[in-house]
Amino acid sequence: VTTLPALPQVSFVMTPEQLVQYIVPLLVKATKDSVPNVRFCACRTIMWMMEHHSLGTQNINTIIKPCLSELEHDPDIDVQYYAQRALLLC
């Protein structure tokens, strides 16, 4: 959880290609963590990334959107909420 809040600051010195190559896979992996707080922090960070960076429509539709769609049915209600909010940006 401690690395996820740092990613937005790091992202400002990265190109969109680097974000998709290095940051997005890390965020996708975090959405599959066993700890609910990690999953909803990942959703919040994904939302922030989509609001502040151009990740590309194809990347959003093929990588980010499917992972958020899975979290819409997460057992944790907070994870569901942030996944649904993030999906609105897709």
C-alpha cells in the first residue's frame, strides 16, 4: 500500500509509454492483491492516472477496464465503489 500513493508523483517524470510499460502492470497486480485496502488504493491510483495522463484508448480498453470490471463484484464494498468510479473514466 505504501508504494501506491507515491506513483502519481513518480508518474510526472515518465513518458506515457513508460507509464503503460512499468506503472500500469504494477497497478493491475495491486488490484488482485488479497488485501482490500491495496485493491481500493490501486483503483484510486488508476483513476488519478487516467485523469492526469494519456494512457491510450487501447491500453485502457484492453488492460485497465477488464481489471476494473472484475472489481465491480469484489466482496469489499469500498473496492466496488472505487472500481465503479474508475470505470466511469474509461
